[in-house]
Amino acid sequence: MIKRRPELDSRMPEPSSPLPAASVILLDAQQGRGEPFGLFLLRRRAGSSFMPDRFVFPGGRVEPSDGEDPLALISLRRAALRELWEEAGVILADDPARAAATARGQREEVRAALQKGRLGLDQALAGLGLGPDLGALLPYARWITPPTREQRFDTTFFLAAMPAGQRAESDDAETSQGLWLGPAPALQGNQEGRVSLAAPQVRLLGELSRYGSLEKLLARDSGPLDPVRPVLWASGKTRVVMLPWDPDYAAGQPGPDCLPGQPCPAHQASRIVNFDGRWLPYTCRR
């Protein structure tokens, strides 16, 4: 879970160091509804301090209990597994059958203790006779919040297949709704204002929409991740998140001949533009 931070000085702050974080793109071929696969999205509450009222993937910052080095892969995986359990109620365990057979009430009791910090991840799993399946989390992408934002995260996104016999659902605390959607329907819902996505999710869903099957997606090579470091430009009500391959990225602002740019499919986006609260995919063609 993403914890609230104290209010910062009202003056323009120095760029803060991004906090290591992990997020899980939970996938299920049974939830595709005509698409090759569905993925699980959670709607953050309107009063949240980070990405309010946006649909995001389960995730949050790495806690000290996750590991000594917060950027180590094992720490990130432990954080991802813990956050998925806390926020979506899904356990990636070394014994999936036992996890699925555990009584719902028992799972929810342990989940609540984990959320409130009364139990650590290992204690919570051991209480159910389980261990973590860290290998189920496949590194997919790494995004770092622009330096102009007060709350910054260095987030590693992991792919994970939904374990059989479990149910993903909102914790009804930090999030208010959970739903399964294919990448293309999620992007269409965002375009129409029904599913309000955060900027990174727009690009990531565009990439995921190119895979014709869950098997191909999970079998992709996952070497070292090059971090995506967006830059944010704002003027009036218009906000533009430019990605490193955008022609105006180095300048830090859109050129006058490319403001805001041209609408495009999400997988081709070099920038994500906010109009009336919606983040939409754009590119700059010169």
C-alpha cells in the first residue's frame, strides 16, 4: 500500500529521491471476455494522495521488511507479492492448491493483519502453511516518476498469472473497485471516460495489447529493465507526459508545431496528454 507522506513546503521543492516500489500486472486468460487475456485493475479512492480516482495495477512502495536493499530483485518481488495480497487478496504461494483451499475467512483475517502491519509477509504465509512463489513474478517494465512531482516512485512492474481457485477483489480501503478487462477494452474505456487510467498504464496497456496470447506474453524474454524516465510539462489545464523516445523529450516541453501532437494507438505513444482529466495517447510526427 502507498502510505501518505507529510505535506511538503509550499515553495517549489527540490526533486525528491524516488521511492522503490513494485506493481503486479495480474493476468488471466479466463477473464479476457473475447480478448486473449484479462488483467486486474484497481480504482484508487478519490481522496488518495497519489493517483486519486485512477485505475491502476495493485502495488506500492517497498517496505524495510521486504529486504535490506530496496532495489534488489528479491526485495521488489517480495514487495510485489505482499502488495498483491494486501490490495487484491491474491496469494502467489508455493502451494497454489493449498492457498486456494484455505477458507476465505482465514485468508481475509491474515490479510487484514498483514495490511495493518501486525504480521510480516513470511509470518502471514507461514500462518497458512504456505511459502512465497517469487518466481511467479516476471519483471516487465520499470518507470520512474518525473522529478517535478512531489511523490516519486521508482516502480518495477511484474507480470503474474492468476492462480487457480482464488478471487481478486478490492480491499475496499485504499481502493474502491476492482475489475478485469482486456488491454484493448480498458484503453477504450479510458478514451470514453468510463475507466480513468493513470498515464503509465496507458502506455503499458498499449504494449500488452500487442500480444495475441497469454502464453506468448509470459514466455517473452525479460532481461535487465531500462528505466523509463518520463518528463512532465504543464500549461494551464494541459499536461503532457513525454517519454524518452519523444522528439521533444530532451527539450522538456512540446515544440509549438507539436502541441499537443497527434492522437495515436497507445502502443505507438511517445507522449501521454491529459485533457479534462483523461490521459490519452499521442505522438509527435514531424
